[in-house]
Amino acid sequence: MDDRTIVQVTAWIKCYLTPFIFRGFRLRWAEVACRLNGQVIWVAKLANKRILLGVTGSIAAYKSAELVRRLMDVGATVQVVMTEAAQAFVTPFTLQTLSGRPVHCALMDADAEATMGHIEQARWADLIVIAPASANFTARLAQGRADDLLSAICLASAAPLAVAPAMNQQMWANAATQANVAMLVERGVTLLGPAVGEQACGDVGAGRMLEPDQIVAKCTEQFETGVLAGCRVLVTAGPTQEDIDPVRYISNRSSGKMGFSIAAAAAEAGALVTLISGPVSLDTPARVSRIDVRSAEQMLAAVQAYEAPDIVIAAAAVADYRPLQVATQKIKKQAGSAQLSLEQTPDILATIAENRGDMFVVGFAAETEHLEKNARIKLEKKSLDLIAANWVGGERGGFDSDENALTVLWQNGGVELPMAPKEKLARLLIEIVAERFDAKNSTENS
Ligand SMILES: Cc1cc2nc3c(=O)[nH]c(=O)nc-3n(C[C@H](O)[C@H](O)[C@H](O)COP(=O)(O)O)c2cc1C
């Protein structure tokens, strides 16, 4: 099977068969793609990846519409940037409609700069692909020019750059073009093609752009496979706030940092991540969809509204109790002490675990004593697949700090993750979650 067929078959499987067949066997479609052909062609490497597609003034620009579709089929987010000449061959409107994102064309565009400026676009991209790359644009790249939006982005970006030349065979063979391309390759730019064959002008020779499916296959080679590629992961984070009256509430000291770091690490590992967060003052990690809630009740509703995640990581510090009644007016200060009657909030983790279906459920335990013993009890009682326990309060406290240590437990095992910054800890935890998730799936499938 050649690269093109593999990508087509994989896209077909993803669209039509995955929901019915492979979820049943608990296989991620990335794995299916690999097993199908016996070659290492993990198209899911592009899941959740941000591809900036540069389209330049070549007759092959009409194929960029197909390329946008094929990249999106394998889970990539595509931002199109066009040169002025490219717009004579294909309209920005077409590419905007297909990519679902506004196409950027001009460097001196006040509106675009105010929203997603050229430097921001340069930083946004995981990979820049220029397809088609005209002879003229190749020359501009080689010279390091920045006199239009696309060349300025290329110059300002640290992302890997791949170019798919498309031009008349004589233009390709020209010593100037060859010198430009050689210079780019020497600087680490990946050359995609060109192919040899019949050309739009009637010539035959080298200079045809690779077909969109071939470009997608080459783009996948630019990425390592994330351990959670293609998985749908739901993370809860932060505290909840349970209202007493219109101005007061019960809450806790959770900052949400651990949950946010976990969401970021899962996205980094290729998962499609949704983060349901209580009130925190943290920025949403890149590539993560965020839903904000306040109370335990709202968090439960948001969790239940999310359909069929593969993995749920419940890192939120949900309040266990809430006022039995919420006063409609501010409660006035009175002489003597005051009483507040409390009731239990819904147990989100238990509800998830009860209705789990195939999903892999990870809980958190924050303990002030008997850490491992209490965490093991919670693991068993709530039928979790894995639990991450940490100390709270006192010097070892994990709340509202940038560092933490975790005791990670599962049914017949466990591991200690010593004190480390939460970002690092989150990456280690995600590695363990992926390993246990795969182990569970392979046991259930064998
Ligand atoms: C009909 C037509 C087709 C063209 N096809 C190509 C082509 O396939 N490859 C190429 O390098 N230039 C081609 N050109 C020339 C480029 O459009 C021209 O060099 C332009 O300045 C490129 O601008 P850009 O690199 O900023 O996109 C073509 C020009 C015309 C009029």
C-alpha cells in the first residue's frame, strides 16, 4: 500500500467505522492505521496539531483546497495564509470555508494584527507547510525576506518548515531555483517533492506538486507520536464554590494548577482535551477546550454533558458540602454565633465511575493523614482505574503551590512521583495514565 492509499483508507476508517467498530475493541484509530498496513505511518500524529498552510502563486494552488480537507481529516487544525498571487488561483473564501478559520493574506492589516498578528501566527504553528511553493516564494524564503505576510511568518517562526515546490520543469531546473532550494535544505527545511510528470503547461519533467495525500503523509513524519494520540480526555480542575447567600460561598484553596497542567500535558500527548474548571485565575492551556463552572452541581452537569470520553481525570477539588439553603438576601450579622446547615454535594467521581462504560477513570485524593491507605480505600470504593494522591496542609501541602509530589496507585501496583514542578509531574502522570489505559485495553481485548 502506498502512502496515499494508507491516508485515504485511514481517513475513511476514521469517518465511518471508528464509532461503530473500534471503540468496541477499545482501539484508538491511530493504532488501527498502524496495524492496517504494517508500516509505521501514524497519521494520528497530526491529531490536534496546528498546521499553518502557506499557499503561493502556482497553478497547483487549486489543490490546496483538497490539502486543507485531508489535513483536517486526520485531526489537524489548519490556518491558511496566502500570498497575493495565490489569490488569483484560489479564493481565500474557499479555503476559509474549508478550514473553518479566517484566511490571512496581508502583512499590513490592522484588523488581523489586532486579533492574530503575524508573530502570534508564527508562534501558533507546530508546523509550517508551504504547498504549493512557487519559484518566487522559494527565492524569498532563501533570502530571508519579510516583505509579505507569509514570508514574515516563516522568518519569525521556530516551527519546522516544509515546502512542496510546484513549478514548470524549466523553472525547477534553473540554477537559481536549485541554489535556493539547496540553501533551504541546508538550513533544515524539509523538501516535499517535487514529483515528475506531466505539467499544467504541457511540459513533462520535475516540478509537479506532490498530491495532497502524499503531503499529509510527509507531514506526519515531522511529529513524534503522542502517547494519547486521538484519545478524548476530560479533565476537571480547580475548586467549586457553594453559595451561602448572594455574596458569600464555601470553597477551598485549590488553585487549579495541577488540573490545568494535566490538561496541557494530555494535549501535548496528542489527546483532544476538554477542561471543566471551577473558578481559578489561570490561562487556558494551548489546544484545550475549556468550560467554566462554579458549583459542584454545575460541574456534574458539564461532565455528564460530555459524551463518551476515553479517559476522565478528575483533579477538581469539589466541595463535599454545600449550604442546605441558599439565602436569597445577604445574611445580616447578628449577636452571638451563627449556624449553617450543610448537605452533601453530588459525588461527581462516583457518578462518573458508575456510568463509566469503556472509560478509564482517574481520581485524585488530597489527604492530611494516612495518604496511601486512604487513597487505596477511595480507589476500591469508587472503582477507579487509577488514583493520584497528594498531601495537603502543612509543609507538604499541594494546594496553591507550584510544586507537588504524588503517590499514584492502581489495582496491583503504584509508583511515587517525588516533589517536582506541577508541569513536570503532570507529564509523568500522563505517561502513567497512557500506559495503564493501554494495559487495560489490551487485557480486555485479549
Ligand atoms: C497562469 C500562471 C501560472 C503560474 N504558475 C506558476 C507555478 O506553477 N509555479 C511558479 O513558481 N510560478 C507560477 N506562476 C508565476 C507566479 O505566479 C509569480 O511568480 C508570482 O509572482 C508568485 O508570487 P508568490 O510567490 O508571492 O506567490 C504562474 C503565473 C501564471 C500567470
